Amino acid sequence: MFYQVDMDTRKVQRLGPSTLAMTLPAAWAREQEVEKGDEVTVRESSKGTLTVTPESARGEESEATVHVEKFDVDAVERAIIGQYVLGRRIIHVTAEDTLGSGHINAVYNAETQLMGLGVIEETPDRITIRCSVDPEDFTLDNLLKRLESTGRTMRGEAIKALAHGNDDLARRAQNRERQANKIFVLLLRLIFTAYQNPSLARAVGLRDGFPLIAYRSVAKSLELTADNAEDIADIVCEAEEGTLDVDQATMRRIREFNDQVDELSQLGVEAVVERDYDTTLEARSLFDEIKDREGDILSDLPEMENDELLMVRDVLVALQHTAEYAMRNVEIASNLALNEQSDYTTIV
């Protein structure tokens, strides 16, 4: 919940030889039900700001109710996922009469897609699900690394499946997409939760809430790269004999292109979590080497059937898009790095 209050100034008073004090806004205290003797959490950010959080905000079990009469079956599933992302701890799914089988299936389908979610109570007209995820169990940096690694593994399996005509390996890559999506949605939940309650920023591994919007963009780019890897796996499953009708030299160039895209993807996330401007320069240099690779490989292809040509092009486009998503992350990493004290910038 967000509150818009007028900006005001408050005079700092001295209470003792080493103690300074400032009063809390009365309207804020009433809204938050803060009274004399209550405890509040005060956190200092790296930018010199203080965040005051009431005890009630830290212990609250946020709940939401989804009324199925207002939604179709698919929308019920989306509503549950939305409430999960918004940080709800308890989600009730209710019907005025009896929950239909479609609505019940929607609840359990959502449960399989979300990390830490489980049904805790079920009656004919209500299902209650609870999220057991604790923000302190994860850091955003580690989840970004896991999401990048999952997408890279999917891509490697898909390209290897393409080279060897291995449908089983392609299906393994396809199945990993669900795990990538779980990590992505969990990232969104933690980002929204930390935004709503700034005191949780440190719990998810940040000194303050400043990078949260940046992390949201990085997570989305990584989720899209996992989708690109799934697209390559789909091509393997659709191709005749599970491979492309290209010579070994061309396949070797495609695999080398993928290896460089992997390196670029890793560098992008490393630069974000380390706030390292030198790593962004290394990533830019690598992208300059491969930014025209898609066109170079396509232009060197011999004559082939249109269907085969389109499949080769789709694989290369997926790799090129992955490289471009990685560069989006590099741009974000540059901004984060330049906001830190370093040899490149002096922050006053």
C-alpha cells in the first residue's frame, strides 16, 4: 500500500550530549497505527537516507481473495500469479456456491508454476493457498545468476541437440523453461516486496532500494533469453531428423556463435551484480565481434530449400536476440557501476 503525503521539513532537536531526535508525522503515525512505546525499524541507505518502517509492516501477513465469478478459468490462474508477484502471503480462491473443476485445476496449475506456494485448506467453495517463501532465503543477485545459468543451459542443450539430431536433449531444454519461469516470477515477487517495504532491501541483498527497477529489467531480459532457447529446442523437434541440413563447417560456426553469446550473457549479469564497469567494457568489445554474425553465416549458406533456410535463420535470430538482450543488461550494469565510487567516477 502506498501513501502520498505532502513534503514537509522538521527540525532536529538535541535530547542529550550525543542524541538527536526528530518527530514523526502525525498523519503517518495514525495510518500505520504507531503509538507511544511501539518499535520501528530505522535503516540507513548508502545514499545517506533513512527509512522508518513500523513493526506492523514487518510482521503483517498480507492476504488477498480471488472471486472466481468475476473471472474465466484462465484469468483465475493469472490472478493467482499476480497476487503472488505482489507479495501476498495468503491467497483465497472463493466461489459464491461451489468451485468448478476448471477453477480448481487453475489453482493447482498456478501452484506448480510458483515457488513456495501450497494449498493449506480446501472446501467446496474455497481454496486457500499460502506462500512459504521468506525474502531472507534468497538474494536478488543469486536469483539473477540462477536465471541466467538456466537459460544458458537450455540454449546449450538446444544447440547440441540441433547438431546431433537429439530429440531427447531438445525436450530436456524445453522442460527447463518452467524452472526459468519460476525463478523469474520469484524475482518479481521479491522486487515488488522490497519496493513496498524498503526495510527488506537488505534482506534480498541490496544496500537500498535504488537498483530495484534495474533488476526488474534485467530479470525480464533473462526470461526472454530462456524463451529464445526454448524456440531453438522447438526447431529441433520440428526439423526432419532433428537437425538442420547444413554442412559441418556451418554447424561449427553456429556452435561457436552460441559459445560467444553464452560468454556475453554471463558478462552482462556479472557486471550487474558486481557493479563493475570494466566488465561492461569487455562485454561491449565481445558484442562488437558478434553483432554481425547472424548475417555473415546466412550470407555464406549454399542454396537450400526455403523451409530449411527459415529454420537456420530462426536459430540465428534467436542467438542474435539473446546477444541483444545481454547488451541491455550491460547498459543497465554501466549505469549501476557509474553510480558507485570508483576509478571512473567520484560521487559527492
